[in-house]
Amino acid sequence: MGIAVAAVAAAIHLSTAFLAVSPPNTLTKRHGAAIDDYIYPEFERVWKLFAPNPLQQNIAVQARAEIRTREGGTATTGWRDLSAQDGAAIRHNPLPSHTQQNELRRAWEFYVGSHDAQERPQGMRGSLSEQYIRRIVMLRFGREEDGGIVERIQVRSATTPVAPPSWSDEKIDTKTVHRTLPWWTVTTHDIPEAMSR
């Protein structure tokens, strides 16, 4: 009985994984939402190992906070470069963790892929990506920042195209472009310490 249950579970998993990467067909059109719910995010596949697409941009994710001071006023912190913090953590580390290398970068890709140019979420995954970014920022900032309580956060990206090699005749504008998100109010669900209690 146990072998039969394991065989059925394996067949369902393999079939769903196959449908997730297959070209659009009748089954994926009819049951696409159910397939995505099963596959993402635990079983997501990234094919860059087999078809590398080198990054042609340097993307730095930055954040700042609006804090409530001890005197009862508000203040805004400067922009903190979270990507630079990750870079410093893995530099000269022969065995950096997957989290240090990819957590923030993949979260930002997730956000960008699930929002339009006006920062409106596209579907259920859009709201999830916002929550994921907020939690990462609050994990880095903590509940208190610069002597005050963090009430709101704002995130932006600084994207700088990589200049072409000297032997190339390609012309690229290497000016940094910022994408600034709206302010988000911090809730208890965004604070790691509060969630662990």
C-alpha cells in the first residue's frame, strides 16, 4: 500500500513538473493556476545552467526607512545599499551561502516580474513579492533604526548597464537608472522577531 501511494505521489509530481516546463497546451491552459500553485516557489526551475544568459546590468537594491524618533517626530534615513552588503558578505568567502548570494537578487527579480511599470501587482504573486521584499528589508534593518522605530520603508533599484568590452563597437549608455517603489507601512507580519514569538 505504501509503495502504491509513493508511486502515485511521484507520478503526480513528475507530471506536474513536466507540465510546468512544457510549451502551452490544453492541460496547461485549463489547469495553469493549479500547476503554478504546486510548482512555485519550492520546485521552480532556472535553466541558466544549460543556457547561460550573462547579466548585462548591475542592479543594486537599496532601501531607506521613515522612523518615529524618541521625541515623537519623524525622520527619514539615508539609502542603504543592501546589494553592497551582500557583496561584502560573500567577497573572499570560498563557500558563500545560497542566501547571501541570491535571496535579495531573486526577490527583486520576483517583484519586477510580477509588477507593471506603475508598480501595480499583477495577480496573486504580486502581493506575495511585495511581502517578501518588505520582510527582507526589515530583516536587514530591524525594528529599530538610527535610534527610532521603523514605521515605513521604501525600496529602489539602481540599474547600471555594463559597458561593452574595449574591442566591441557596441555603444551603450551606462547611466544609472533608479526605479523607486512607493512607501510601505511596516506591519507586525513584516518583522522577523514578531513572527517568531
